[in-house]
Amino acid sequence: MSLRFYDTRARSVRDFAPLREGRVSLYLCGATVQAAPHIGHIRSGVNFDILRRWLTYLGYEVTFCRNVTDIDDKILNIASDEGVEWWAVSERNQRAFTWAYDVLGCLPPSVEPRATGHIPEMIELMGRLIDKGHAYPAGDGSGDVYFDVLSFPRYGELSNQRVDQMRGAGDTDDERAKRDPRDFALWKGARPGEPSWDTPWGRGRPGWHLECSAMSTKYLGPTFDIHGGGVDLLFPHHENELAQSNAAGDGFARYWLHNGMLTMSGEKMSKSLGNSLLIPDLVRRVRPVELRYYLAQAQYRSVIDFSEEALQEAASAFQRVEGFLTRAVEIAGTVAPAAQVPTEFAAALNDDLNVSQGLATLHGQVREGNAALTEGAKEQAARCAANVRAMLGVLGLDPLAHPWVDSRETGLREVVDALVSVALEQRQAARARKDYAAADAIRDQLTQAGIVVEDTPHGPRWELRRN
Ligand SMILES: [Zn+2]
């Protein structure tokens, strides 16, 4: 099956063909760095990281641009409340986002542009829109520049809405300067005490929507392949991006992919609901790789309703996969990932990135591999393990690969392995001389140190106790 995606704009599944052969350009609306990320923010990062990895696996050279919105009303309000500069707030939160993406194994984007670093590009785009009659500076001298919604008949096509049924954009306190309440701000005129930049239409700062059009065009060209983001950004943000770029004469995104929300008891996660789950808290309860598995396992368009129980179930499911790989490597020696993933797994990921379907194939291979281990069929077990590693690699979840295997930790594991072996040999010797009290004492000491010993037909094996 060839690669296909559900395209929000077409409202149907479409075969994917890139603009340029062998290359894919991908834009993802990144963080508005108002606060440290919660799990809902990072879901999109993980979903599109898997998309990028899958495209790379298929042989495409991927240019991945994920922006940072480093200025907006809320960032300015926080800075004012704390008595610090606005950039101190965005810098701090951007670092928290970068840490969270890294800790969950998301590959860094090809480029991560910040809005305030692209003012000239925004001025150029506004100039084109004004020249073509699709934008206008506010007549009240405020410095605001608005997009003229009624001048663009296709406004509403992405979110499938009719303009005559839309409410006002609600992005300014004073709507009087607008020709129509639905017109949205491209540029916000300077207010006292706020940061501002010069433009031909007065000093001010970027509107949120304009920056994504300006930055995607700069790094990916006027027409590019895939635009991604959370479905909560569909309107007004993505609708406005599309309108600005198309009205200026740019082709913009050819496919629109939206990931589903992460909810808690059916409600969208947000700080205002007081139900946010921050990444540092979560990675204390499960390991980062388990949290990634939890976020990755659902098809990207589906809603994930967060529960602690489901998180722990995902961690256990991942541990079963990991346990199989550990045992397979112990019995069969080193197992390299297979060069190709199984056909059914490829078909699942080609079908609108259906990771949950792909995981069914993966767990099937784990079951088959475990049965082979029990029967002592080494080669078959190794074959399954190679397939499992190949599939996990595409999902960024291979426990035997970077970043989950740290080289220093591997060295440490060898040392611990040698020490545990000495202890286990003494335990065997104690048993042989029927000194069961000594044998049990050795086992208890290992347990106290966090080492779980399991007796298998191939002799005792150990692993670190979880939790
Ligand atoms: Zn955006």
C-alpha cells in the first residue's frame, strides 16, 4: 500500500506524493512558550516525530521546521507580573520544551525558528497582502494591520465554515479600527511599555498567525508538502495562515495533518483547568521511553483521554517488549535490527500513520519470539527480535538504541552483571551444599539492592526492579 494521509483540507484520505521527488518539507506549529509543557503539548511533538522517522525510513530526505512563538499577550503579561523582561519568560519556557522533546526522544527539527527573529519576512508578507488588497493598516493610527477576510472568498475552506456564520476574530480590545469584526490582526500596534519593531505602517509586534506563514515560506518555500499541528489550532490559526499565504500568491501546504487532543476526563488539558500534567512529574512515575510509548500507541488523530491506569498499562506493555528483547539478546547474542520492517507494519504506517495497528504486528512478533525462546528455537527468536527492533526504531522506541541505551550505562551494566554473576555463583554453591539459609540470604541481599533474580531453564537471570 502506498503512503496516504487524512488531509484535513480535503476532508478525505489522499495518496501522498511530494512536491520534489525524494524530498519532503514538513512544518509543525511548535510551542507558544508561555509555560513549561504538559503532556498535551508534547503529544504533537511525538506524533510528528514518528511521521518524520517514517518518511525517513521510506527514503525521503525530510526538512522539518518547527517554530517557537516567543512573543504573545500572555508572555507579556507573565513578564509584567514577574517584573522581568518578556524574553526571559520565553527563553526559560523554550528551554523547558527543548528538554521535554529531548527527554522523550524526539529528534531535533532541521530548523527551529523564533517569531521575533523573522520580522523582516513578516513585513515583506504584509506588504504583498496590502498591495494585493487583502490587508490594510488600521485607520486609527494604532499601528495595527488587519487581514481583510471578505476580500478572500475561500476564507473558511480549511475549517469548513461559512464566513457569514463566523463571529468576530476577538483579537483586539477595540474592533472599531477594523472594516469587519471577522478581520484578524496580522500585526499589533505598539502599546506603552511593550516591545515593538518598526514597520512602514508604524511600530508594533507580530500577530500569531502571520509568523507561521512567514517562517514556513522562508525555510520550506512558498509551497511545501505537509503542515502539522494539533486540531485545536485548526481555527482560527491554521485557517488564517492558509488565507494569508494563498491571498499573497503562495501555494502554502499541500497536505494538512492534525493530531487529536489529549484530554482528562473528557476536557481539554490546560493550565486554567488546573489539570495539567507536567513532563518532569510524569517521568518520575514512568520512564521517559514508557511515556513516549503511551503517547505513540494511539493513532495520531484519535483523542487520548489521560488516566494514570492507562499510563501504567502502557508502561507494562512496553516492558513486555523490552523483556523479550533482553532475553533474546541473552540467548542469541547481539541482535541487529532487521533492514526492513514487516510488511503488515509498513502497511499500517502507510495507512495514515496507524501506529496502533502497527503495534499489533509488533506484539505478535513478541509473542512468537517468546514462544520460540521457550522452545529453545534460537534462530527464530533472533529473527523476531530483529523485526521488533526494526519496528521500534521507526517509532523511536528501541530500548537497545540511542537515546535509550546510554553508552556509560551500558558499561555500568557490564560491571553490575559481573558482580551479580559472582553473587549468583555463590548462591548456586550454597544450594549445592544444601545451605539453603545462605542461598536465600544472597537472594534477599540482591533484592534489597533492587535486583530481581529469576530462575530460567537457561540458568538464573537478573534485571533491575521497576518502581
Ligand atoms: Zn502556526
